[in-house]
Amino acid sequence: MNDTPLFLRACRREPTERTPVWLMRQAGRYLPEYKAVRAKVDFLTLCRTPELACEVTLQPLRRFPLDAAILFSDLLVPLEAMGATVTFPEEGGPAIADGVKTPADVDRLRTPPAAEALPYVAESVKLLCAELKVPLIGFAGAPFTLASYLIEGGTSRNFTKTKKFLYQHPEAAERLFDKLATMVADLLNLQAASGCRALQIFDSWAGALDPDDYARWGEAWTRRIVDAVRPAGVPVIVFAKGTGTYLEKPAATGADVLGIDWTLPLDRARAIVGPGQALQGNLDPVRLLGPWEPLREAIDRVVAAAGGDGHVFNLGHGILPETPIDNVARLVDRVHERSAR
Amino acid sequence: MNDTPLFLRACRREPTERTPVWLMRQAGRYLPEYKAVRAKVDFLTLCRTPELACEVTLQPLRRFPLDAAILFSDLLVPLEAMGATVTFPEEGGPAIADGVKTPADVDRLRTPPAAEALPYVAESVKLLCAELKVPLIGFAGAPFTLASYLIEGGTSRNFTKTKKFLYQHPEAAERLFDKLATMVADLLNLQAASGCRALQIFDSWAGALDPDDYARWGEAWTRRIVDAVRPAGVPVIVFAKGTGTYLEKPAATGADVLGIDWTLPLDRARAIVGPGQALQGNLDPVRLLGPWEPLREAIDRVVAAAGGDGHVFNLGHGILPETPIDNVARLVDRVHERSAR
């Protein structure tokens, strides 16, 4: 046995005795103990209160033998620090009333030092690291995904306003992405300096872009962030959802680990990116809502397609609020059992 | 010059002097003359009234030298004939209040002969064929996409209810897809018999499925429909949006033409499917909202990646209501000019 945690070895493509597993949004609404905390505080208060963020981060680890924890927070937290007003209504996605509608709006956004603007992030990470027996993952959003929230004013189906802004105001968009990349890199470095042992960059809506737009607005800016956090010395995971038809581009960001959604089998992903990067994924989270037998078959297919070392088992997107807890427990056990070398 | 229309030659991979172009939703809300018609009648009345459906189908042809027309109708029209109550609110997508929530709901759906249940479809096609100088395309939805409207009760973001139904009730889902495939094949055959010279099967939400689910719920049922309309002797276009990471599966439906969305460059699509099928696509429709210069560059990239014969220029999804008409005019001209052999 090696002293380095399983998850970190898999991120670095070192040999592992079995495949590590964690789940995007593993702390969240499918857990009654999470809902009990949320019944007392609103979502942003939860993100901003280290004791509470720490508590909900630990909740899934108490139930399941997961191989990593991920800091409880939200992609939009740095946008608040930049001067946007973010709200999380109980129904529907987040809303930003004073986002970016014109180039002049870009110039109003600030990039304060993360340690000053988001002190609770460092504090949460430190509290968690004192408790955790597995590595803690820090995270932030990629500039395109964050820009889409600012420009659309919330979630979107077609990202029409965002792409139109990129086409009509490319220079203002460069300024916006520069600010976002600066803020995000600083936040990720703060997380690593506070104790996070891996960092994930979420480009959740990258798949809306065609390959040329992704090269300019996804890959280039994500690479800048990867470069900026490289001195922290922790593995960087890039999850650019929906980019399976041009996976060589997220791979070219220099990520140590590439997150893969459920539309691209992991053996195909491996054939595209070669042996140099670990892969993370890629079960469709909706499968967890169905019966065990087809779920088990789908888990086994993911484990088989990944082929062993250099794989971090995960979902292809966040776990859904209506997920039965029993299926999560069985999934974690099945991955461990099935992937034993 | 060959007497066979350019569009049909491209569908059959025969030599063409330039690339034909049509646009998904080319009759629609970006045209003031369409909005003028809609100001007088509701959406379903428009679909059901041959003179009006004919008028709006012809509107874009009067403005632009398009190489094909597509019957004005809606994917959900056959669901009405099957007994579902479909409404189209002015805001938001279509709604089906009495769709499929349980296996028993499947058994209530009927599959009446299209000629009896949807007589206005045949009448519209006949009226149009008397007027048109270019081929008319008929169309219908693939079973997965239609099932998703029935099960979700409308449009959806994650297709959670639909996929859950497939996992929990696979036998009822097979019965549902069997009814949908029967109805759709009958409708497409009616369109061809009435004068349509090509047929397109839209699997708009196929990209929500992982490759295994698409093989069972997309590819297999679409192939059955392609086989059922084969005797009509017209080219069949299969557009399974979002399936670029497993394009060999929609290709295996036996389609003559594969619709490709904007996430997969056409030269890559060609490398996957080989020389046997024509390709249709694949400009991101949001590009039409931006300025001309980057739009022109994107059009030229699509034409170049397609490589000439066996390409039908189109968007990667329907044209957006806010599209400037001038950009559409310039796009059609640019494709014709740029692709001249």
C-alpha cells in the first residue's frame, strides 16, 4: 500500500489497487441531513458560514466510503466578490439582476484578492482539512460558464445572449474573461494554499460552443488558469461538459485530469487524449433514479471502458436531488468491488 | 446541368455544381410576414389550415433562393392524433397535460391512420407541390423526442422523467415507442405519397442519451422508421442532435443524409461515417445574431469542412426568432457563391 491517497494517485496516473470514486454535488439535496441544514439557512448563508459549509461537505463522507471530498460552495460565489448581485430563489436556478448587458458593465466588475473578498472559503477549507481523512477538492467555474451567468442573468437553454455578446463585443468579452480568469485563478490558489489537494475547473456550459469558439473562449482561458495554479503543485481537473466531439481542446488546457460527460465512452476518450492525462467520469446521473440492475450494468460498463489506472469514477454531471440514497451507497461499493485490481 | 433538383442530388451524393442550402425553421418568427399571419390565428390552427400552412411555408422562398422547402407543421401534431392534448402557449414551449405518467397511459394512446387523423397534412403538401419550384421536405419526430414531450409534459432540461420511465418501465416504453414509430412512419409515408420529395426525422433531444441508451431507444426505432418509409423512394434525413460522440449509431439507421449539429466539424463527421451518406449542417444558429464578418468566416469554414459534393448546407439547429433577415439573405448567397465548383 502507498501512503498517497488513492484519489491523488489516480489523478497522477500512478498505479492504484482500485478506482477511487467521488460524485459531483455529493453534498446536496438528495440527503435529508442536507435539507435539514437548508431548512434553517438560505443557500448563500450556507456557502458563507464555514461551520455549516464544513458540516454539509462532510455529510456524504459519513454515509459512503468516498475517496475524496469537495468543498461545499457555488460557482457563482466569486461573481459576488466581483460586484454582481447573485440570488438563489428556492425554485429555478440562480439569478443575477445586475450582470453584464453592455461593454460598460464589464468595466464595473472588480477583481479583489480572494483572500480578502472571500475569507470564508479559506476558513472552510482549513476546518475541513483538520477533519478529513480523504483529499479535499477545491473548485471554481471557467470564464465562459461564469460569463454566461453574468450575461444571461441566470441559467440558459441556448446561451443566445452570451454568444451574441462574444460576436458583437469581442474586445469587451476579452476584458470580461480576463477579469474572470484572474478572479478564478486567485480563488483556486487560495483553496490550494488553505489545504485543498486537487482543484476542479467546471466549464459546465462549454458544450454550447462550436469548436472554434471553444478554442478561443474555453480552451485558451482555461489554460491560463491551469498555468496560474500550476505552482500550487496539486492536480487540476478540467470538466468541460459537452465537448466530447472536440476533446483534444479541453485536453490541451494542460489539465492533469479530464472530466468526461456520459455521451463519450471512456475508451474513446482515452483514444483521443492518449496516455498522458487521467480521466474522470462518466455515468449518466439519471441512471441513479432507476432500478439497480440496469444501473449496475451501466456502472460496470464505465469501469470496463476506463480500463483501470488513471480513472476517477464520477458521474457525467451533478447528482440529482431526487436520487435514492441506497443507489448511491450501492454505486460506491460496486465501483470499489468491480475495479479491484 | 442535370434536371434533378440540386438538393436531391446532394442528398444522394451525386455531383452538384454548388452546395444546396435550406434552414431548419426557415418559415418562422424571424419573418414579419409570418408574425402577421400568426397575429390572426393561433399556432395549431396555422398547422391545421392548409392554405395558411402553405402560405407560411412559401414565405422564406419568396425572400431567399433556398434550394428546398420544408412543410410548416410541428413535431407534436401526430401526438394530438394519438389522443394527447397539446397546447402551445405564447410563452414557453408546448405543453401536454394528459401525457404519459404511468404504463397504463401508454395503452390509452391510439395509432389512427395518418390519412384519416391528419388529412390537412396531405392537403397542405398537395397545395404546396403545385406551387413550388424546389423539392418539399416532409418531417416528423423520432420516438425518443416525441416520448420526451409526452412523459415530461413539455420541453425539458435533463429529461429526467423520460429516462427514469425507460429504466423503470422498459416494457411499457417499448410499447410506447412502437406506437410512436408506427404513427410517425405512417405520417411520413403520407407526406411522401402526397408529394414530399425528401423526409427528415428529427431526434432533437437524442443527445441526452448515453451511447447504450441511444442504441436502444434512438437508433433501433429510427432504423425501423427509415425501413418503413424506404419503399416511398425518397431520401431520408436523420437529424439526431447531440450525438456527435457516437455518430456511427445514427449513421447505422440507414439514413441517406445525416444532420450534424455545430459541435462536430463536418470533416470529422465524414471521417466517422465514410463516403456512403450525405451530410447536412452545421452552422451554429446563434452566429446569425452576430455581425457579418465572423458569420462569413464561420460559413466558409462549414463549406470548406464539408468538402463539396454530398453536403446540404443548413444550421445545426432551428433558426432563432431574433435572427436579422439580412444575415439570412447574405448566408444563402454566400453558400451558393463560396461552394460553386
